[in-house]
Amino acid sequence: MASEGQGSEDRIRVDSGGLRTFAADVLTKLGVPPEDATMAADVLVYADLRGVETHGMSNNNLGRIYVRDIQSGKIKPTAPLTVVRETPVTALLDANLGLGLSAGVRAMNMAIEKARDSFIGMVAVKNSHHFGAAQYFSMMAVPHGMIGISSTNSNPIVLPTGGREPVYGTNPISVGAPSGGEPDFCLDVGTSAMVFQKLILTTRLGTEIPLGVAADDEGVPTSDPSVAVEARKLLPLGSTPELGSHKGYGLGMLVDVLCGILSGHGASIQMDAGENYGSVGHFFCAIRVDAFRPLDEFQGQMDDMFDRVHKTEPARGFDRVMVAGDPEHAKEQERRSRGIPLLPAVVDELKELADDVGVAWTLTG
Amino acid sequence: MASEGQGSEDRIRVDSGGLRTFAADVLTKLGVPPEDATMAADVLVYADLRGVETHGMSNNNLGRIYVRDIQSGKIKPTAPLTVVRETPVTALLDANLGLGLSAGVRAMNMAIEKARDSFIGMVAVKNSHHFGAAQYFSMMAVPHGMIGISSTNSNPIVLPTGGREPVYGTNPISVGAPSGGEPDFCLDVGTSAMVFQKLILTTRLGTEIPLGVAADDEGVPTSDPSVAVEARKLLPLGSTPELGSHKGYGLGMLVDVLCGILSGHGASIQMDAGENYGSVGHFFCAIRVDAFRPLDEFQGQMDDMFDRVHKTEPARGFDRVMVAGDPEHAKEQERRSRGIPLLPAVVDELKELADDVGVAWTLTG
């Protein structure tokens, strides 16, 4: 544990292993089977390690999402993950409203096993819940010499091009691919210009938000943070028709086709506001690189591509041109050794959660 | 044949079937085997039918790209498409510097056949050339009850986030998926904010270009069309770091991973400026919907999603909220019956091409 000045607030460094054990203990206490709790805790803490702070313990998603939804009965902690339909290269799974974090791990493992045996594995999941940071799952494939793909749909909060009612969620797409010496390729992008959590964070800073990430109630882009948070209408990646918003919108709907329609769960716009509101569908895929070419040749060419990009001249105000996965890799190296930086307010929330659930908090004083 | 006022210029309507025969005749005359020439012509005219005018006969890509490159020896008209590596669900093909249009059709057909037998088919192609409009190939899968994916890399012309040297091409991603009564889903998006051809077109109109689609030589976004065309530095989808340009950049590099590295062709930034400059790699995938759920249920849920989106209220200045594939479908319906609108200058170019190559032009007076 150490303190770190970051902006005006001191962060408290907490060991990632300890945080993982804590999260697993909390989930187990709430009735999640130990194996699933361990899987889920690893997904959560990985988000913190990789700097995806909106999706991990740094944001207390454990308490704010998973514990809350288990306690309210929305997430069924012991729901089985059942196979609906299966071929050597595909499967449709039903998470039966269980924990999305562990359902995601099991589904991606299944895709990886299918790819090991048959070169490709593709698994869709219905009736699941929020699965955390998408890159956890895509990156699971990478140490196996595979390209991994993961995606999930979510409640509608993003406007279509030319519309004023949200029709799809921030619907992320993540792809991981193995490099050699360079950090592995890791794409993890929402299909909106900005995710809502980051919008709220920006809003808290009291500054204007960039014009092109959110709209007012009539669908007109706004730079007023209070108007944006009130309206809950994000803009697609591409922001406006002139800058290609139909591309971000189309990619968001693609996620709905794969996660919502192929799984049968339903697209974002088909999610009812009833008792299962918040349930989602996922899509996972693993592709064995050596089905196409030897893995070491693939890795060598990945390294060379990254190396060439790194050597290009940065624009004014930038130190270095990065590739997808570079920032996450740097954060992970640093946080594995120095611990995960938590806001004091979050530490307080986690202590309170520990008390509520009846689990020991021993990671800070 | 009919005339149509469009802006200040009259367009000449030409029958799509006649245009297809003409394109095939030209390619055959240049030594392309008749079956390949027919495939290639269908890809070209499909782009015109669907309104992708930058990629079809409307832009005289036949003369400006394919005939030119066959005549210069860059495209080898009789190069075989050979299988380098194959499994029941995957293949790596070598186009041996042949025509990308027909190589794309053959590769996608192979992906579809593999999916028919084994539920998924994934085919990467190296040493190919410009394959035209990506959506031709993804949409080939749709009548088979499959989701189709197609992609290609291309010469670097797009800046990375934080950079001032282009590192990837406009690298498009296309996905087609079957609906029931509604037009089929058709995503076809470059991973830059705007494609270069459209930038040139905008420039010809003499107006400013939107800030966020192109940069000056130092990588700073510009609204000056002449500066933008001179610099040849497009911005990624997402335009600026504040609006999520790292997402478009990451998606563009994903295309390079699938088309350039998985195929072994090389990523955009690895394309040398030597004699094979302009050669590219492709990626195709077909997924049988009924591996996951009955096709009619999938189609019904697609229709319902589209219907719900269509029923949402449009923003000011828009008549109707559309989904990916709607504009293309409308254009295709109209152009199949009324013909393809060509600029008089393009008709002149095609007549000249006919003369040069020794093929009859009988489609206009």
C-alpha cells in the first residue's frame, strides 16, 4: 500500500492479488459458487490492471453492479450455463440470468477449446448480465496462439444517425491478437464516441464536454455536461453525419446482430423495461493463427508492424505514436508491481461492502 | 437510356445488364478468362446499383484502375488463385497478383461452401489487388442464410491518433446479415472518417471540408480542401482524440491484422513502394445462422429490430431513421428498374475505353 498524488486526490495503492481474493470472497459469500467467484474476481481486477477503471474495482463495480443485482434477485448466483445448440465450431449458451463475468469466461474457454480442436470456435450467449471489460475475454485467446474476439450488447443509450431516440447500447467490440516481443494487440472500443461513465467523470470535472459525444433531448449535439447527463443520449463513434456517425452506428448495430439476434437474446432496442431489464447477450470467437500460417511468422510480422508504427513521427503534443494495447500493457506492468490505485472514497465503499456482506477487509489500514 | 438532372449536371441512365456485359467484354479482351471477367463485372456494376459510386463504373474504376493496371503488368490477368493452407473451416489463398475482383468472389464462395459443410468458413487472401466494394462479398453469404464478413487492407493514407505519418489504409469492414421482409443488414464502412475519393469529390464542389476528416502535412485537422488533397492524410473514424479517434484507428489496424498479417501479405505500413505497390490482402468469413438458431427466427427478430428503429422519431432535418443497408436497398431497387446514372464525362471515358480496347459501346447514342 502506498499513496500517489493524482490530480487533487491521493490514491491508495492496493495489491491486485489481495483485491482479487477480496472480490472472490464477497461473491462467494453471496452464494456464487467458488469457481465462478474466482473467475469473476479475475475479470474485475484485470480491468483495473489494464487501466479500464470504469469496469473494475476502482469504480466499485463489485458493489454498485454485481452485489446490488445479486441482492435484488436480478442476477441468479447459481444459475447454470446451459448448452442450447452445439456444433464442433459453434455453440449457443443460455446463462439463465446468471453472472455475466463468469459466463463470459466459460463461454470464451469453450470457444478456445473448439478452436484448439477445429481451428475456429464461435460462442453466443443469451440471458446473461454485464460481463465487465470486453478485453478480458478476447485476450484469453492470445496465449493459445489465437486471435480472440468478444462483444456484448447493452441497454439503449446511443442515438442513431438522424435520430433522437437511443436505439443501441455502447456495444463494445474487443479483439486480441498475439505479438512476439511487442505488447499483444488489444482493441477494446465502445461503438459510441464516449461511454456514459466517462461522460459523468468529465462532467464532475466541471468543464465543457467535447461537442460530438452527447446530445440534448432533441438529439442535437451539446457541450453542456448537465444537459448531456440529464438527456442520456450519447452520439455514435463518428459523432455527426459529416464525420461518419453512420459508421459508428452501423458497428453498434453489428454488435446487436451478433450478441442480440444471433444469440436470440434480443437487440438493445428489443430489451424490455420489465423484470429482466439489464440482461444482455454476448458473442465470443477464437481463431487459431496456425490454421493460416505458422504462429511465429504471424508474431514476427505483428512486431514489425508495431515497430514501424512506433517509429513514425508523432503529432505536436504527443510523445510517441501508440498502437491498440500499448497503453493497457504499460498500465498492467506498472500496476502488477506497484498495486492498483484506488480513490479514498472507493476504499471506504469497499470497507462498507465488506462490513455489509461479512467479509474481512485487510488491504488498507 | 434517359436523362436526369442532378445538381448542375445531367446524368445519363444506362441499363445495368448492358453495363455488366460491356465491363466483362473489356476485361476478356485484355486476357482475363471469361468466367473471371464475368465475376469482376458483376462486382463493379453491383457497386453502382447499390450507390457505392466511388467503387463502380460510375467512377470509371474499370478504366482508371483495372484496365490501367492490367496494361501496365501490375495485375496479372491469368494468375491462378492457389491454396496455400486449408482446413475444413479455413483457407489461406494466394492470388498471385491477379485480379482482386474475381479473387474476392472465388474466396468468398469458398468461405460459403465451407460454412455450408462445417457451419463456419474463413478465408484469407494474399497477393491480391483492389477488390471493389466490400459489400459485394459480405452480401454473397446472405441468400445462403449466412452472416457474411469481408474486408481488405490498402495503401497507408490514414493518420494514427497522435501521429503525422499515415500508417494504415481506409481499410473497410463489411458485414451482411439476412432479414425477412426488411432490407438485409449491410454494413460497409471504411475505418477513416471519410474515403479519399469522397474528399476529392467534396473538394471539386469548392466548399470547405468538415473539420475532422483530413489533416495538413503536420497532422493538424484542416478544413481547407486544397491543403487536404495535397497532404493525403486522412483522419481515422472518430476524427480527434476527444471524439474517439483511437477507436477508428484501432479498427483500421484490426483490418490490417486480419487481411495483412493473418494472410501474410503484410499490413498497410509494410507494403513496399516497389513493383508490387498496390497489392493487398483480404479476409472473408461466412457463418451459418442455423448453427445458432433457426434461420426464420433470426430473420424475424432482425425485422422486428429494424421496425422498432424505423419507428423512432427522427432528428430535425431527417425524414426517417435508417439502418445499415436501407440506403443501398433503395438505390438498388430504383437503379435496377431505371438504370445506372452516369455523368456525361464518364460516358465519354467509357466510349474512349471501348475504342482503345476494341470493344463495342452500344449503351448510349
